[in-house]
Amino acid sequence: DIGFSVEYISSTGQVT
């Protein structure tokens, strides 16, 4: 969410 890890949201891989 704030730039710490990789989070998978909705079926998409988003690096946050």
C-alpha cells in the first residue's frame, strides 16, 4: 500500500 512490498490487488500484480 505505501511502498513496502508487493501486493496483489484484483488479479493484477502491483508493486507498491
